[in-house]
Amino acid sequence: MKEKWLNRLALVVFVLVVGLWVLWLFRPQPMPFVLRARRKVQGFLTGGVIFSPTGDWLAASVVNAKQGQLMMTVQLWRVPAIQTTPKVLPVSQQVQPMGISLPQLGFSPDGRLLAVGYREQGLSKVAIFRVADGRRLQTIIMGKSKWVLTPTVTFAPDGRLAVVHDFRLWFVRVDDGKKMPTNIQARDIAFSPDGRWLAALHIDGAASLYDANGRLVWQFRQPMQTFWATAFSKDGQRLACLWWLLRMKLPIAPMRYGVSIWQASDWRLVRSTPLTPFYENLSPSAAFAPDLSMVALSEPDTSGWDGLWWQLEHFVVEKLLRRKHLSVPPAQAVVRRLRDGKMVAKLPRFGGSARKFAFSPDGRYLAVLHSADTIVLWERKDD
């Protein structure tokens, strides 16, 4: 009899332990972001999304196919009411497909102007609009591009327009459109808030820092490591570079994200650590929070029906046909803390993969582009 009660007690304890383990495993995770708005556009979102310096406008470039031609506009929504009708700025009626997906939009520091990089009839061009009334002030022709790349645009803190054309940095005077080439080779750049420093990412994966006179201060390069995105903190005290690292395993080299952070006082490297595990298929895309406390990334997500289909396809190709599976799985927006790489949030997907991100200047909002036609706006809760 005693043995029977002991067996029952052991069973109860076992069920209780398993139940507590299941409750802990599936416990609700803290969610530091709340959904504020969602907008589906007519057309295809290209070239990312950007907030105005004051955070009151959200801009994205949209391409529509009409009568065999690609027509490009820039659409601006008031934040956070992005469900309302946008302000539409016509850019081109014969735009060519984007060669790269780095920023093709840039607001001036005072938020009055918006620059748009695009390709039309074999030429790289930059259009400058006045945001208040949508008037097109001028069109700057950068010339032909041997790389078939769209020029990227960034305003310096002093109001000069910086254009990366054919992996070369140019400065353009906004008032008369005069172009001034530099000797800096880059595919993406970032200015410090005070304009003293310029960080440049190169096509070979290296990162460089230049002073206000264009003199090289230092260059950082690591084997098998490619710097992908860079940003200064809002106070200008730190510089962060996101990198991805390849682990050789041909024909597919698994990839992981990592981050390097320098202190601006002496440009000492204070941290260089991986953020994610290795993924076989990863499409790099990211955005830093203005205070460099966190970063939004696209990471594989196989939890939905499209993810299940991808896993089935992967199994058939890899296991049954003995071939390498090259397709990319669906991706979701993941927010990670920079100081330790800990995952802060996994944001739900809406209609497709999360592929582009932007934080508002005050860090309050995070915009995510899903698939090719959906913008989702998240608001960050108080920490």
C-alpha cells in the first residue's frame, strides 16, 4: 500500500514538474514594441524607408508598372497616422530597376528638402524636392554608371548633399547643383552629428574613418568579415558598424551578424562581438537605434506556412536530391541589444518577409517594410 502511494506521489510530482516546465517554456515574452499602424501601398516599395529629422514624416520610394514602363514616386506619410493618404512626389516615368537597395532617400538636416537617387535612361540622377509643397527644385545628373547602380544620397550636417555614385563619393551644392568629386571610395557612408567625421564602408568589406578634410584616420578590416551598415550615436560619442561573417562551407557559406563599436574620443575599439548564430541563408538588412542601444535585423523565420514550405523544399532538395538548397527562407524583424546581443523582440510578419528597417530620430518608432508592399510602424515602450 505504501509503495502504491509513493508511485502516485511520484507521478503527481512528475506531472507538476513537466507542467511547470511547459509553462516556463511557453511563458509570454516581454514585448517592448506595440503596433501603431500598418499600410499597404499600391506598387512596389524600393530603396528602403526613412524618417524626417523631426520624426513627423515617413518617406519611401514606390514603383508602379504602367503600360510597360516603371513609374517611380516618393510617398510621405504623417507619423504615426500612416494609414492616411500620403503626399506623393513624382520622380520618374521611366525609372530603371534598382541595382542596389542602400538608401536612395535623404532628408536635409532641417527637414525642408528631400533628395532621391534613381536611374533613368541609362543615367544616374538625383532629384531634390521641397517637402512643404512637394515642388521639384532641380534634377542633378550624375552620369552613366558602369556598375548599373542607383546613387545613394545622404545630407551632411552642414546641409551639403553627399552622393555615392559608382562607389565614389561626391558632394553636390544644393543651390546650383555643382558636383565636387572626392577621392573617397565607398558604397555607404555616415556622418557624425557635428560633421567632424565621415565613416565609409567599402566594396571590399572594409570600414574607414575620415576627418572633415577628407584625410584617412584609420581603416579596419577583418578576414571573411564584411561591414554592412554603419551609424554614429546621436551624441556622436560612439561609432557602430554591423558586419556579417562567413564560415567557409562551399558552395554555401553560413553567415552570422556581428557588431563593432568604437569610442569617438580616441577611436578605440571597445567591442566586436557576434549577435546571431550562423544561418545558411541570410539576406543582410539592419538599422541602428539612434542611441546605439539596439539594432533591428532580418533573421530567418520558418514558423509560418511559407516557412514550412521552405523547410519541405529544403528537405527535398538537400536530403532527397542531394543538392544545395539556395533559396532564402522567410525573414522576420528581430531586435537585439547591442551590448550583449540578447534578443529584445521578435516582431510578427505581415504578408511577407521583413526586409528593411528604420528608427525614428528619437528612437520612439521603428518602421519595417514587409515583402514589397507593406509598411508597419511599431512604437517603442518606455524602458
